[in-house]
Amino acid sequence: MALLEVSGLDVHYGGIHALKGVTFSVEQGQVVTLIGANGAGKTTTLRAISGLVKPSKGSVTFKGRTITGMPAHQIVALGLAHAPEGRGIFANLTVDENLQMGAYLRRDPAGVAKDTRHALELFPRIAERLHQNAGTLSGGEQQMLAIARALVAKPTLLLLDEPSLGLAPQIVQLIFKIVRSIAAEGTTILLVEQNAHQALNVAHTAHVLEVGTLVTSGPAAELARDDKIRKAYLGVH
Amino acid sequence: MTTFLQTLVNSIGLGSLYALTALGYTLVYGVLRFINFAHSDVFTVGAWASFTLASAFGWAATGSPWFAMPLVLLLAMAVCAALGIAIEFLAYRPLRKAPRLNVLITAIGVSLFLQNVGQLKWVFGTQPQPMPPLLEDSSLAEVAGVQIRVIDVVVVVLTVFLLMLLEFLIYRTRLGRAMRAVSFDEKVASLMGINVNRIITLTFGIGSALAAAGGLFYALKYTGLKQPADATWVLLGLKAFVAAVVGGIGNVRGAVAGALLIAFVEMFGAQYLSPHMRDLYVFVILIAVLMFKPSGLFGKAVVEKV
Amino acid sequence: MSPSEKDPTRRLAARVAGSRPNPFVAGLKSAWPIVTGVIVALVLQAAIAPMLGPFYAKLLLDIGIAIVLAVSLNIVNGFAGQFSIGHAGFMMVGGYAAALITYYGSIKLGWVEPGAYGVEVHGGFLGSGDLLFLAACVFGGVVAALAGLVVGLPSLRLRGDYLAIVTLGFGEIVRVLVQQTSDVLDPTTAAEASMLEAAKHIGGPLGFTGTPTYVSPTPWITDAAGNQTGHAGIFFVFTFVAIVLVVAFRLKISTHGRALLAVRENEVAAEAVGVNTSRAKVVAFVTAAFFAGIGGALYAHEVGVTLNPKELGFQKSIDLVIMVVLAGMGSISGVVYAATMLTILPELLRDSAEYRMPIYALALIVVMIVRPQGLFGIQEIWELRPRLRFLKASLIGAAAGLVSWQLFGRVRIGVHAVDSFIAALSAIGKLVLLGGLIAAALFAVMMLGGALFSRFQSRKTPRAIARELSSERAGAVLAKADDSPKARPSDDADREDAP
């Protein structure tokens, strides 16, 4: 039984059919990536999984429970964390308070303290800015905060939406290094990326989305060698 | 000099009363980003509910027991909290994703509804009523010719206490953090595991309870209770609203500061310029503030999302 | 052949220039709606009003004035989306300005015997008195338009809730200011006072007493002695109705109107496509205020009305807002319909008057939740395609209302509280019955209007064009591309709510 199973997912935004029958699964301990162009439906897939949008058809199963149509806060309570696109940090809260929001549902102060310490070890730059308003952080720092906040929730499954979006190449390197180390610690990750090169490098399994449909799936290493994928997403001619 | 000091004392008393109501506006705006037009009517219901409760307990005559005021206060707060929560659930929740204009019109609808249902003869009726004196209406002290009334002292103490309580709630507790998170971004807040609807319900409850406190003390201070749809209530709610806006809506301390400012301007204007124009000063301030600093004196400018 | 004749664009330009109509003829041609309106107003005054009798003629007057006010509010609230809840303030400004002219003007012109109290109407139909009154209406409109400019300017910086509050504040300020004025001067004193002095004496909290009543419901027929009885109030009111309707329709289909709608939908996007949003908003405010001022002027000279700051407060503004919002912000015919209905209804429901406002308020909330764009949305009545379901629902509603009215009207338990509740149910049942009947009548209007106006409509709406396109060429493609039942063209009346 896979940790997360998505089957036949359909999402409509008004008259727009954004996802058409998307089916895939994420095994415990794996890093799975969804790659694809702008508007392919990657973010929508994550939003449908975490309950931010209601799918019109299909089902999502997490830890063997059907979570389709559940409100986001209940899904999150099952052990899923979603670091949304555009970081979604609370700019009106301090960095420290943002991290505390990540642990909103946790009732074990000792565990929270431990995980917070660990997250801050991964992102020392965040640790320096604990009492600053989160809105004053740079883009890269905000992304780090978003990931750190998701980690404080101690999720079984971490959904990462475009962690490299709009960041300098050096920061992108750093972020992916940390994603890899999070995965190495046993957290299952579903990663959505436009930066296919980096994503395929980190992931075990990859799925390619095109206008709302999964067109190719397979082990990431294999897809990285696939000529069509290389041409379309890796910029290799 | 005595006149000056007396006016000062009176304005602090009046300002505290405005502040109790302004806090409700500001709280709701803080989480939902909309102006709850019906808030002033919840305030009215607070005053009338206090009256009904006090009459039902038979305290219409003088000499009510010492616990009368706290008891009526708590009950009225409970009634209004329930009312506020019901309003949110029935009228505003279905419009959570609707354009702001629709929410605004709905709020006006709710306000009209409360005013006019309150006027029905089997609710509060259209007759003005005398509020039972739950607090001894006397001068507590006289300092240099300045009268300090009991009611004003109680209102000021209570307002300061409630303000501190709110500040603590918002900036020091888990619930407060959740409220601020919801205020910034509902969707991301729900990703943190926050039940957004519950937070909004709680906020409405707290705001409406504060309005009830304002209503009770207003009724105790100005004991002739006007009918629920009287223009006085609308004006009063408006002034509290103006206070919230002037102070920077969404900002708790700003609401109190704005309320005091409004009261100062109103009282001093009435004392030294013309007593007939007191309502005018308030609106002139509002328009001036909105023209030159739309985010209010203590508010932060919010960039509209495109 | 010269090169200019070869160039097809130039040829076309020459042809367009040649076909340009004579401005005089074009002006006459486009004047027909106003001319029709004036003729209708005459007929109402001369033929219909005598038939109706004074009570219903007065209702007709009230409807006309309500239409002027509601349609003017629709320009700023409906078209431009600038939510104003201080419209009665403009009405008050216009009304007082006009009354100032007619009352003190009549005195200055020596139309009143010194010593008499109140000012009599002077002259016959379109005589000097009527002309002064009409000039006063326009003056009231202009003064109100200036006030509109003052209120429109903050609207450049404020949106939504804040703007609503400022307009509300404006209404209150006007009210407070008027209440500070002194009593109206009696004719003897007034004859010597300057106009500026007179402006300070407009009645204060008691109201502007003694204004001449040019707007009367009685028909101006002459009695046996050859004296005119009554005045041409209905004619004047409906002439202004015609003017405001023509202006509103022209505005709606013009570039300026489109600009307003663009501002309403998305200000940033409107700015991005080159709409001068500041100008558009101020123009909307000024136009709306102008007609509200005229409405106020008409109201001020109505028989049985004393211009009073209390009457024209927040409640009046809200009444107008309800008309616009329930009908559909932007739909002119819808607003006319709502103004008519909401003026008649209170008269019909005198015995359950206390339930009027709670029910309006509830209707406002329910409409916002169920049909956020209002009953008609932005469409005109004849642009909607009524559905049989609508007729069925309204008839069923009417039947249910009838049963509830009759049933609960008879039952009495004997316990006071329960009985008053039952009485309330009965009253509500009656209202529902009326509502259902009105809705059914509306269905008929929609059918009739659709059939009639589709012939007369000179300019096709984008919707109509799209409909034609989809039925002709794109129909097949559309049907294939989207097999969901929602996309059937026949359903488009209900598809307004799609974002």
C-alpha cells in the first residue's frame, strides 16, 4: 500500500478543466517529482491533494484513508505538510511565530523544540533572524522558512511546490541539497518543479504533466536519459 | 480650567465607550478584511438585551444588588456573542469567496434586519425605555471642581482591562497567532492545520461580546434607551467605526487611540466651538484621515492584491 | 486614376465621410426616445392620471421620482461599482437648492402678496411659475453635481467599504448642516433679505415649510370657470424620467459606460487597457449626483411633502440602495422595475407595514447569497431569457403564500406570544403571495419585452452577437469541444454566475 495514492483526479476551475484523470502514487520514503511546463497542472495537483481545491472527480488516499473533499486542516492533521507555491509565509508574523505555526497541531512541546532546533540547523540563516518580521526576509530566506516551517510539523509526507522559483542559482543549489538531506532522514517528499534538471536529480520517481494529463512516468534516472524529456524539459538539443 | 479638565475627563469616559465597540470592528476586519456593518446593531442589541435582562430580574427599581451589573454584563456578552456567531454563520460564511461588494451589501442587509426586527413589538418594540440603574450614578470624587463619575471609572477600567486581555490574546497565545495567520492568508493558514472557520467564528464571538459590553455601559450612562432603529444608534456605531478607521483598522491599540481621539474632538468641539456640530467634527476627521492617510494613523498600508 | 483612388483604405474613408449624416437630421433622429418620453409623460398627465384618481396618481408620481433617484444611483453603484450609501445626501442638496430658488425666487419676483404665509404656485401650464420650477430643478441638479464632485474626489483614493463610509458620512454631514439652519423667512422679511441671507434660512430641523407645490398628482384640467386645477407634476416628473432613462441607456452602451463597467469589474485591469479610471469614477459620481439632485428637487415640490432633513437620511439612501441591488447592479430596466415595485408594495402592505423592512433586509441577504449579481444582473429585462421553471417556481410560491396567509390568518391559540407569531406567519404568507404574483408578472414582462425589443434594438449586445456566432458557425465546434450540459447556449441566462 502506497503512502499516497492519487487516482483519476479531475479538477475544474470554473470552465477550465485543469486536471484530467491524473493517477500516480507515492511510496513511503520516496522522493517523487512532478515536472511540466507552466500551467500543466502541477500546483493544482498539490492543491487538490492537500484540500485547497476540491477535485470534481477521482480520489486521493493518504495512509490508506480517503481524503478527497476533506478540508485542508483535517488533511494536514493526518501528517501531511504543504509548502505552497510562492512560499506562503505569514509576513505579519515573526520568523519564530511562523515556525510555531508549523507546529500548530502538535501537542508535544519537547518534540517541537527538537524539530525546531533541527530545522534551524538545516537553515542557519533563518536562525539568525528569528525575531524579525518574516516579511523582511529575502526571497531565498522566505523559501527556507517555508520549508523549515513544514518540517516543524514533522510530516510523514512533505509537499514542496516550486522551491526553486525565482531564486538565485546558488540558493537553488542549497535548497536542493537540503531537500536531499530531508529525504535521507526518511521524510517522503512530493516535489513539484519547473527546474526539471534538479528535480530529476533528487527524485526516485518522476511524472511528467502536460496540460492536465500525466504523459510519462518512470524512474527519475531513466527519464533524465529520455531524449524527448531532455529536449522538452532539460534544454538539451 | 475646570471646564477644560471636566471636558477632558468626559472625553476619556466617552472614548472608552467608543473603544469597546471599535475593538469589535477592528477584530473582525483583522481576520476577514471587511467592515461588519452590522456591528453597531449588535451593540444596540447588547444595550437592549441588558435592559431586558435587568427588567426580567426585577431590577428596574433602584437598589439592585452588587452582582447585578457583572451578571447582566456577562449574560449580555453571551447573548451578543451568540448573535454574532449566528450572523457570521448564516450570512457571511456563504459569501466567503464572494466579491467584497457583496459581503458589504449583505452586512448592510444584516444591519437593517437587526434594526427592524428589534423594532417589532414582540422583540424590543418601538418605545424608548428607561434603563434600570445597575450602577450607582454618582460622582466618585471631585478633584479641583472636576466631577469623576462612577460609570466613567468603571468603563475606563474595564476598557483598559479588556484591551490588555485582547493584546495578550492576539500576541501571546496560540489562538492569537492563528488569528493573525488567518488574517494574512486563509489558505496557507489552513495548511498549518488551522480550522479557519472556527477562528473566524471565535473572532466574531469576541467582537460581539465586546459590543455587548459597550452597549450595556452606553445604556447605563445615557439611561433613556432609544428604540432599536433610532438614528442615534447608527451614529454611535458609525463613530466607533470611524474610531477604528482613524486608528488604523485591524490594529487593536489603534482602535482605542482612535476612539479617544474621536471623543476628544467631539467633546472639545462641542464645548468650545458649537455643540450642534459635534457629529460633523467626527466625519470631517474621518474624511481627512481617509484622504491623507487611508490606512489610518497607526495602520500599515496594505497593497491591494491584483 | 489617381493613387488616392486606388488605395482601398482611402476609398473607404472617403465613403464613410460622404455618408456622414447631416448633424441636424441625426440629432432629430436620435431625439426620438426623449420625444416619445415627453409624449408618454403628457399622456400620463392628461389621460391616465384623471382615470386613476388622486390616490393612484400620487403613487404614480412617487414611482416616477423613485425611478429618477434609483436610476441615478444605478449609474454610480451599478455601472461604476462605486458603492455609495449617501445618495439621499445629493437628493437633499438638490431639493434644498431648488426649493431655495422657487420659494425665495417667487417672493423676489413679487409672485406672492406680502404678509401671506407660504408661496403659491404661479402661472398656468408652462407659465412663468413652471419655468422657474424647471430652472430650479436644473439648478438643484447642478448644485448636487458639485457636491458629487466633492464626494467623487475621495473615491479616487478609496474603495469598497471605505468609500461607502465616506458617502454615508457625506449624507450625515449634509443632514447636520441643514439642521443647523434657521427657520424659513416669511414672505415680508424675505422680500428684503439677500439671497445669501435666505440660504441660511431653509428651515433647519423643522423642514423647509411653504415651498410651492409644483409637483401635484391632480391633472391640470380646467374647471367650469376656466381656471386650471392642479398642476402638471406628473408631466414634469415623467419628462425627467425619460431624460434620465435615455442618458443612462446611452451611457451604458457608449464607450464611457463600458469604461465604467470596466472600472467596476477590475480597476487595475481597466487602467491597464487605457481607461482613465479617475475620470470615469468622478464622471459617474457627478452624473449620478446631478440626477439625484433633480430627483430631490421634484420631491421637494411634491404635494404633501415638507422637505425635511430627517426624511432624507440614511434610511432613504438605503431604500434606494435596495432598489438597485435587488434589481441587479447595472440593469436599468431592472432598477425601474424594482423602483416601481418597491414603491407600490408598502402601499399594498399597509396592514403588515412593520414586516416590510425585515423582509427587505432578508431579501437583500438572500439575494446576495443566492444570486450575487441581483435578480437581473447587468442585463436588461428583455435580454434575459425567462425559463418556464421560473414561472413554475413563482406560481408555487404564490400558492404557498396564499395557503399560509389564509391558514394562519384564521388560527388562534389563545397564548399571546404564539398568536403574534402566527399572525406574523400570516403576514409573511401574504407577502410571499404578492412576491410570487409579481414574479409571475415579471415572467410575462420578460417574454413580451424580449419579443418587442429584439426588433427595436439598434445595437447588438456582445452577448447577442456571440449567440448568433455560436448558432451559426461556432455552434457545432462548441458543442463538440465541451459536452458538459452547462455549455448549451439555451442556458446562458443562468450562466451569469460563472466567473
